[in-house]
Amino acid sequence: MIFNSPVYPIPPSFKDGKLDTNTTKKYISYIEEKGGKHIMTTAGTSQFNLLSVEEIRNLNSTLSVFKGNKIIGLPEMSLTHLIDEIHHLNGSVLDKENTYLLILFSERYYNDDQIVDFFETICSESDFPVMVHGNGLKKGYSGTYEYDNLLLYKLSQIDNFIGMKEESSTINYSIDNLKDLNLEIIVAGGSMRRFWCLEPFGATSYLTGVGSFNPTIEEEFYRYYMEGEMNKAKEIMISKEQPLFEDFMSIGWHASMRESLKEMGYILENREPFIKLDQESKNRVINILNTLIR
């Protein structure tokens, strides 16, 4: 198991409308000092989709200050452009042993073969192990498709393919489709509770929620859970995660996350368009942050 503790998403910071990587470096150092071992940039993280390709390169290069495992996310692109980006990373990333790629399939789903062919090409071109960003896909014939057990098994047979960032629409779908796969499965949603439900069925790690503000809490939960100290793990989930999520989700997770990190000094500004929180919402965010994190 490569990702044997929580994974910390890295949101971009801005100053005067431009990407500010100095603040991000401070945030990454904070995560490392508090015991975090894995970080990730991803199209699922707040405001990543508002970055240019050059800014994504700059954000991803910032991860080099981290000594642990680094998962580098790339946006939806054509196969040709993705290969260009992968070749750029092949030539610029020095810490190849601790770097992984997270790739979005960029077209509609018609059949498994097109996705298998896509990742076979990606994996053959990459110097780094590859993961799929398992978001739902539009079907070519209408409707949506979610990565199922058969397709994930086919992908697991590709050399250099190692896993998925899980983003299924329901817990039950994930339970049915993560079974019996020799893959790294990082559960999205920033939820201890979701990991608790899916770990018995194949999940290996998860993106942090509370831990984005205090990694110690998240690391303790994961350690207690994996050591079978379920009462201690449950106590953290109930006393730390549940109150935070109740308030933050009612305001909006990404808005609350960015406001919290601004309060902590790890985000300077947002990029438009972004919600402008009223003072009451800001006060709620700060209060829960002070109560649970500090």
C-alpha cells in the first residue's frame, strides 16, 4: 500500500489576480510539519479549474518542496496535449520515486476499450505511476457512466497503472465496484465517514477534510482506524469531523475551506468567479475553526 495515510489536497492561492505559490509552499510545509505524508493537486480541488496550463505547471512544481508522496493532477485535455504535459513532467520532476500522476479521461464514454487504450498510452509515456480521476462521465448515447468493477480490473492490468481517486455518486455503488481490485483507492469527499464505509471494500486512503486545517487530527483518526481502535477513531469522527461538516457544508465546503485557509494565512485571495461570503458566514467559519482546530 503506497498511500497508507490521508491525502491532503492543495488548493491554489492568488494575489492581485495572479497565482501565488509562496503561500502554497508555506501550506505544504505546515502539512509536512504536522505529520502529513501525501499531498495532491486535482481538478476536484477548489479553483484548480480556473488555472491556465502554465499556472497548473507552476502549482504542480510547488509540490517539489514536499518530501513525501506527491500526486500531480492534470486537467481534462486531448491525448496529444496530455502527452505533451507528461513529457514536460518527465523532464522537470526530480523526485520521480515519490511522484504520481492523476489523469482525467477527457471524452464521452462509449465503451471500455476507448478508456483502456487511452490509459495504456498515458502509462507508456509516463515516467510516473498513473491513477485515474474517477469522476462520472457523460455517455456518448446519453446518460452518465461511472467507473465499474470490470473496467477498473482492466485498467489494473496495465503496466504503470496503480489506482483511482474514487468519486462515485453513492456509497453503495462504490461498495459494489471496489471489491477484489489490486489498486490504490483514494476516497474523495474529505470524509472520515466515507473512508470508514469503504475501507472494508478496498479503499486505501482518502482526501482530508478536517485535516486540511489540522493534519494531526486526520493522522490520528487514520492510525486508530487501521490499528482497530474503533472507539477512538469514532470519537474523533463524531467530535471533530461531524460538527465541522455540519457548519461547512451548510455554507458550502469549498467556500468554507478557502475562508478557513485564508484565516490561517495559507490562502491570500480567491479568483473570480467565486462566492463572496457574508460576515455571518465568515464568523461561523472562524468560530468552528477556533473551536475544533486550534
